[in-house]
Amino acid sequence: MRTLQTAIIAFPLSLGMLCAFAETIPTNRAPIIRVTASTPTRVNTTTPTDSTFISGKEIERSQAASVPELLSKKANILFRSSTGSASSGEVSMRGFGENSGLRVLVEVDGHKLNRPDMGAINWTQIPIANIAYVEVIRGGQNVLYGNHALAGVIKITTKKGGDPKLHLRAVQGDNHFEQYSALATGGAGAWYADAGADYLRDEGFRDHSLSWAKTGHASIGRYIGDGSLTIKASMDETYTQLPGPLTREEMEQDPTQSSNLGNQEINSTNGLITLLWEGDHDWGKTTFGAGYNFRDSRWSLSGIYARNQSQGFSLAPRIQFGAEENHIILGWDLFYDKLKHDQLTAPTHGDLKAWAELERITTGPYAFAQYEVLENITLSGGARYETTRTKNKYVEYDFVHTSPPFINHPVFGLVPNPNYDPTQIERIVNTNNSFQGIVNKDGWAAEASLLWQPTETLSLWIGYDLSYRYPVLDETAAYQGYALSDPLNENLEPEQGHGIEAGLKYSDEHTTLSLTAFYSILENEIAYDNVQNLNINIGATERLGAELEAGYSGKYAGIHAQGSLVDARFTEDSNAGKTIPLVPWAHGTVSAWIEPVPQLRLTTHYTYVGSQVEGGDFANEKDKLNDYGLLGARLDIMPTEKLTFFIKAENLLDEDFVSTAYTGGYYPGAGQAVQVGISMEL
């Protein structure tokens, strides 16, 4: 509580001082903090960040079936899938391996979508047809975005109503793939609204890998003065089978087989409601975001049958004084996460074996400022103090007979108990595994950047960041059915790191170029230790890398390439100098298109992922996962501007590859697949 009180006292004081300073700032231009929807190219030369902007037009032309497919092709983001589906997977950025998705913040309309536990994000909750644009910001971004933004941020903005339109899309393909979507938009006066529905079904590349999702979404909003207020809601039902891992021999023999019998699965219902106010004023900007999401999932995995119910609330007021060259941002983020877990002895109607209730409150005030110190030279920076309070309670039961099946006879020894009744079972608390406690943690984030923009098309920048990440609920507490040596590890500390990066950006009407070099140190990275049977702070790690984005777009043809090189290593203890597992030394994408006439467009894309150490292999003693390259192509036929027929093929060469692996368990990636579809606007 002391740290929370300090934050509450410090924030109003800093607010008052910065507001006084803000009176001297000119406000004659529109503020630009990060890439916005009006950005004409993928690279923004006015911000000191390594970022990629994906416009709505690019999203429509990509014909992507899911957010993972879109981001892997358009932002060179690596996804590791345990189901063999391109519509699912754990996101990986900036050289993170195991549980990399915990280090990337995913926002939808300003609301954090990251789960409070180690579970993956439900990407089907975000229908691709409802996305207006996406911004990917790489590197530590904790000051403006808080927890999880250790490796980067993925900001997704969904569409909102406008001109009356009806957009329809239908796709079918191999593995009995089906996807159908409809989106209607409209408005009257100052009001705007939209509504849509989506259905996706995929039997999967592997046996017992069926998945489907049904999604409905709607929004309504109104322009009020110089601002707008928008309320959005979505709900979906999903089903996913888990085909399980294979051994190396099984993988080489037949990667489509499953180690399960189709009885390991997840059924879930998900909902998301967001409210967003955006206002432009003579003196600056105001935004107020609020969100609520819930998830109710029932799952069966390796003999564990459970139900998880989670809820998340967010409040994010932000105020900006000033304009483009000189401005100050003040904000306060508040998050509340609650998770309830019930574990049963059987899939349906089983006895309650264990239950847990966990709650977490996270709050973080922050300040960010930008000032043009000299003409075309801008200095920016800020700080955030964030604290989290987690309330943990877990109760596990043992089942014992009220009378034993055998008793000791004074003459005959152990004999059957004539009073034994197998139906009479008593449930008692296992005090060794049960726990209850409150854990408080806090962290500081800071950043500073210097940007030089000699021309409107060219900029150079250098920046530093101090970043952190809190452990998620089941990294600290053992309540999901998998026992840890310390059921409530209160000593597990947040990850804290330092990073420095420098970059060059160029962007004109046809050409984009971005080159970034980065070096980061994480002082107490978290990973699971097989020997201790515990998630621990494994010590210091370092990452040295470079990222490139280059593209040219002409009237009839274009090419775009993105690549990442990274060397990620342990720097302490017995594993010093060893490569961090599940971090490929290189990965990249190249896509090229040709449009000889407006009605015909051919696109090819190639993805390369370098070799990497298997998950859990801290000592680098096992064989590495092989590198692989995937070739794909798509043909779009556009009789009119509002009608498109397309056919696309993924993994044209049908290459066998491992998407991810952990301690000898291999998860194959998807093989060759062809899809055909139609997209139209009425």
C-alpha cells in the first residue's frame, strides 16, 4: 500500500507542475504522438520508434484469414502455433522465446486484450473484416502502455460506421476451411454505427485439430463538438482441439498425426465492450478509454478437466497539452483482472477437485513530453510508476473413504472391512498444496529519445528505455492443475530491463526504408526451471539485433521486405553464453506484386525462419530446430473496384517444418493449403 500511496500523492503534484509548463507551449498544429490512421505510408519519419503501420487498404488486399496471418506477412512478426493453424499462435517479438506473448501488449480499441494467465490470446475474437488499421511498435514501450509492453505493442483499431455500405466475404479451402463474414455500416447526422458477423471453421492440418469460431460485433457513436464518443461490443464462441506434441521420429514419419484422441479441447465464450472518447481542442487533445472483457472456457488437457472464468476492466484517461513539436502527455491506467478456476475429477458432472480465485489490480500514472530543442531536432521522454496487488486463494482437495476398505484383525491381520461403502467418500483440504496470500509488486519505466529530421522524408533517431513486466497469475501461483515446488512463489520478481536502439527512416511517395539496431539487457528474466519445478528469475540475458523494412510501390508493381537478426543469450551462471531457446537467429518476409491491369493482381510472398534452440534447452544440449522457408502466392481478379475473386496458396512447396517444440515435444507447422474466395462491397 505504501507504493500505491506514493503514486497517488506524486501524480497530482506532477500534473500541476506540467500543466503550468504547458501554458507556454504553442498549439497551432495537430498533435502527432504515434502513427495515426492518416499516415500515408508504412513508415512514419516523425516518431523515434521502430514501427509499422498497416492500413485498412493493405488489410483488405492481403486477404488474410486472421490477425496472426496478417501480422506475420505484413509486419514480420513470428507466431508459434501448437495446433498447426495459421489462425492461432503465440506472438514473438524482439528475440523472446518461451512465453514470448507475455512480453507483447495487444490493444483493441485502447483496451488491453492480454489474459491474466499464461494462456494465448484468442485471435478469432478480432475478425479481420472488422479491422480499420493496425500499428506495431517494437521495443520497450512501458511508459505509454504499461505492463506487457516489454518487447512491443500491437495496436488494433476496429472499424466504425460511416457511409452506408455492406461488405461480404466468403472463403473455402483445403482441410475443409470455411470463412464467411458480413459487415454493414451507416450513419445519420452526427451518429454512426455498424454491425457484423463472422464464422470460421478449419479441420486443421493435423488429426484432431478442428477449430471453429462464431463472432458478432457492433458499434455506435456520435460526433460531439470537436470530439467523438464510440461504444463497441463483440462476442464470440470458439472451439479448439489440441492435437498435442509429437516425438522427432513421429514428426518425420507423419507430421499430420496427433498424440491425442480428440478429447483434449477448449470451449470458450468471449466478450469485449469498449468505450472511447477522443477530443481535439485548441490547447491539445483528450482521450478517455474504458473496457470490459470476459472469458468463460472449459478445457480438457492431459487428464485435467477445468473451467476458467476471467474478467478484465480498464480505465485509461489521457490528456495532451500542446501540439506536434512541443507537447506534454499525462495519463493514468487502471486495470482490474479477476480469474476463477474450478478443476473437476471428470469432464462433465465430476466432483470439484480444486478451486481458485485470483484478483489483480494494476495502476500506473505516467508523464511523457516532447520538445523541439533545435530546428528539426526533437527530444522526447517520459516515466511511469506502476504498482500491482494480487490476491491469491487456492484450495485443493483429497478424496478419502470415510471407512477404510481393509481393517486390521487381531488374529488374521489385514481383512476386508464389513462396513466399507465405496460411495462414502470424504473430501478434505490438502494443506500442502493449498495457499492464500497477497503479493504486492511495483516497477518503474522510463524512456528518452532524440530525433533529427533533416528533411520531411528522412529522420535519424536514438533512444533508451527502462522497462519491466510483472509475472502473470499462473507464473507465480500453481492453481491450473500442474503442481510447483512452491505453490505460491512470492519471491518471483518482475522482469526489469534496459534497452538502447538507434534507427534511420526514409519515406516518400513510392519508397519506404527503416533500419533499426537494438541492444537490450534483462536483469531477471522469468522462465520455467525443470530441475526446480518452478518459474524462476533465471538471471541476466542480453539481446543484440537489427531490423530492416524496405519497400517500393509503383503503378504496376511493388516489392516489400522485412527482416530481423538477433543474438539472444544468457549472461549469468552455468548457462552464460548459451543461446536462449526458441529464438531464431533470423526471420524475414519478402513479398512482391504485379498489377499489369487494374483488374488483375499477382502477389507472391516468402517467409524464412532460421534455426533455433528447442524450448527448455537452456544448456543447448539438444539438436536445434531446423530453419525453414515457406513460399506462397495469391491471384486477385477484380472486375470492379468493389468485387474481388481470389485464389491463394500457402506453403506451395509443402515443406515440413516445426512451428515450436518444448522438451522433446514437437508441434508441426501447417502443410500446403489452397483457398478460394470472393469479397464484395454493396
